[in-house]
Amino acid sequence: MTTTPRHVVIAGASAAGLTAAETLRREGYNGHLTLIGDEPHLPYDRPPLSKQVLAGIWPPTRTALRSPDDHTRLDADLLLGRRATALHPSRRIIEVDYGEHIEYDALIIATGVTPRHLPQGHDLTGVHVLRTLDDAHRLRTHLLQRPRLAVVGAGFTGAEVAATACGLGLDVTLICRGPAPLAERLGGDIAHLVGQLHTDHGVRLRTGVGATSLVASHGRVAGLTLTDGTLVEADAVVVAIGSTPATDWLRTSGLDITDGVACDAYCQAAPGIYAAGDVARWHHPQLDAPIRLEHRTNATDQAITAARNLLGAHEPYAPVPYFWTDQYDTKIQAHGICTPGAQITVVHGDPAQRSFVALYSHDGRVTGALGWNSPRELRPYRELVAHPTPSEHATATGGP
Amino acid sequence: MRVTLDQDKCCGAGTCVLSAPDVFDQDDDGIAILLDPTPPAHLAAGVRDAATRCPAAAIRLEAE
Ligand SMILES: Cc1cc2nc3c(=O)[nH]c(=O)nc-3n(C[C@H](O)[C@H](O)[C@H](O)COP(=O)(O)OP(=O)(O)OC[C@H]3O[C@@H](n4cnc5c(N)ncnc54)[C@H](O)[C@@H]3O)c2cc1C
Ligand code: SF4
């Protein structure tokens, strides 16, 4: 954008949306700013929902991303509990529920993702998903009644819910389609360790199976059947089988919304329209491929770049992806791409001691670095992932 | 500028150390340590960046 906009609208008022708003102000934008979010709460943080909030260690209010004073200073119109319902890029109008039409000069789309559901059964009492503060509240209230819990899906959310529920002393079954929890994210060897972590704590881990249907009894869930024909009895079921980008409202916009809002390397989807966070699929200039990340740090980093580019910076967005997950007393952190099929080399510590750093490499190039209970030791390897060198060299000299 | 750090919120990402290495460090558990609660003006930009990027909203800034 060459001329400074007079009205910037941000759809989605969570990690990415709020960061975009703050960045615009920090970069000197002092025009009209509107933030639209369909949840009733002030922007809050999601990672604690499956951890401290579900465990009852934090009151939900601790998840607030900013203080009320910070929001006042931001000087934005915060439309909470309001939903963007349609977008007309050619006229630069965003439609909001109750028939309101808002004109914008520039728009940032940060509507995140929504949890995928099983084909049926979500209306039964005792069936949960976990994405929002309200979901967390409902789930925790139910877990306090000490139900037998089944968790469908062993990605980050499912695995964390299983760990937290196990910590609350519940009987937990974790149902995992792959060979081990997080197998698609971490590769088999490491995922196998995650599986062990769960079974060591007494979680019943069912691998290589999916859920076929939920079993009901008098309007409540009573269990579920699995693809191998077995039945898992449960009084509470958490469905954590992934998410889909929240782009329903963009269906008639003309934007490419195949798996998220498609953006170029500058987080731009169309003239005057940018996207950031879980909802954005952008062309990663170094990987030279479109990617979409559902990681907390990506939401902030991408929002910063999108906001700066909206104001004319023209910076390509080429982050080193980063995520962490906390399960039991274990912190797993990863920089870069840690996909299956990579060659995994332990460069620090020892998996048997439950503290190590492992490098992931493809064709001799280091693509990712993972730390298991080793935050400090992992940090220097971030550089290595950002500026890859042949892995032999990395193994020999990369140690801190 | 006055910086406060809520170590209880910190999730050990280390983003703050990358943004402002003179102001933040990490302990062995990865929990951030505030080296200087009143950093000099020339470090302010890095500290603001750290506060914005911190994925746990653990860093708060107050103008003096
Ligand atoms: C339980 C849980 C645990 C997690 N743990 C970790 C972790 O340990 N590590 C990690 O790296 N990441 C974790 N994540 C992922 C991380 O929270 C997300 O990457 C991050 O929240 C993405 O931020 P976002 O702003 O892009 O999207 P979101 O946080 O999804 O925010 C989008 C907002 O837009 C709203 N919205 C949607 N559609 C509309 C509409 N049409 N109009 C108005 N508003 C709309 C949504 O209701 C929501 O408030 C976790 C996520 C969850 C749910
Ligand atoms: S950026 Fe935030 S969460 Fe990460 S180490 Fe620093 S204070 Fe902790």
C-alpha cells in the first residue's frame, strides 16, 4: 500500500489480530482501527487452555493477553461478540452480523481455525472439543466429576488434554490413528517416546485406530467404537482430530481459501487484504512452498509482518517455525521442520535420560531441531536451522 | 521504560532473548530471567519487540 490507510479493520481478535493491531500503532499508524472478534471475551491466550487452565492451576482470567489499560491505550474499536459474515474486496466492505456493513481501506484476516468434528454425535452431553475459553470451562467442569475420559486424536491438543486429565487422576484412553502420538509432527522415533511418556503415566494408549462412532445412552455419550471394532467406554469424550481454517465467511469473497487464506510471501491475499496466524497459508520464500502453521509464535510473528507490510514495508515472511508442547513434566520444543522421514541425530543429552536435543535432516541438510526437556541447550541450534549446513558438519561442531 | 516479567507465565520459547539479549536470559529450565528491569533507551526497541512477540504475554512494559 503506498498511501496510508484511514481505516484498518482486523477480523479475529486473538493472538494474531491483537498483535497486528499493536504493531500498526507501534509503527505509527494513528488512523481508525477496528477489531472484530466473535468471542465475548477480551483477547486471551489459547495454549494454557489445555495446560494450566484445564488443570485448574490458573484462573481463566490469567489467560488475558493484555490488561484493560493496554486495550484503552490501543485506541481501537473492539467489536466483541460480533462475527464477520461476508467480504466484498472490490468495494472494500466487510459485513458483520446484524446486517452491519463496515468500509475499510485495509483489512487483516486473523480468524484462526475451528476444531473438526466427528460426522455425528457432537450434540450428546459429554462430548467436547477444546479451542476456546468457554470450551475449557465446560470440559474442566465435566472433568471435576471424574468421568472416564476418552480422547480422540493424539495431536498436540489431544495429547495435552490426556496428560492434564491424567494429572487430575482420571482414567484416560488416548486414541491415536498413527503409530504413536504426534507421529505426523515429530516422526516415529520421537513420537514413540511421547507414547511411552503417556503409558508411563497410566494413560491407555490405543494406536493405529480411529473412532468410527460415538455411542449414546439417554442423550449422553457412553463411549465410542473404533475402526478395529472394539468399544471404549467413556463418560466424557474429547474430539481433537484437527482443525479447519475459519474461512466460511469468505466463501463468496473471491479469495482463494483452499486450506486457509492464500497469501504471497508478503502475507498479502489481495490488494489491501492481508492474513496472519492459523488461518493464513502463505508462500514461504525459503521453502519455496505454500505453508500454513498452527503455532502460537507464528501467529504473532506473522501478524507483525502483515501489519508492517500493510503500512508499506514490503518484507517477505520467512520465519523459522517454532512450537512447544507441555505434557506431564516434559517440555518439547522444536525449531524448523521436524517431519517424518527425516534422519534424526541426537546431538546433546540422552533420550533414555529424558533430556536431549535431536536434529532432523533431509539429504544432509538440517531442517529442524527438537529439544526434549532441554530449552537452554536447544536454543543455539535455532541458528543452525535458520542457516542450514550439511548435517555431518552440524553433528561435529554444532554443540554448544 | 520499566520492564516486568511474569516467570510463571513464561513458556520458555526464548523469543525475548533473541529480541533483546542484553535484557533477557533463560535459566536451565528455559524460564526467562530479567537482567535489567530499567533498560537504557537504546535497547527499548528490542524490548518492545520482545514484549510483542512473547508467546505467553509474560513481558509487560511501563513508560517511566
Ligand atoms: C488448547 C490449545 C493449546 C495450544 N497449545 C499450543 C502450544 O502449546 N504451542 C503452540 O505453539 N501453539 C499452541 N496452540 C495453538 C495456538 O494457540 C494458535 O496457533 C494461536 O491461537 C493462533 O492464533 P490466531 O490469532 O491465528 O487464531 P485464533 O487464536 O484461533 O483466533 C481467531 C479468533 O477469530 C475468531 N473468529 C473466527 N471467525 C470469525 C469471524 N467470522 N468473525 C469474527 N471473529 C472470528 C475466533 O473466534 C478467534 O477468537 C494451542 C491451541 C489450543 C486451542
Ligand atoms: S519470550 Fe516470553 S515465553 Fe519466551 S522465554 Fe521470553 S518471557 Fe518466556
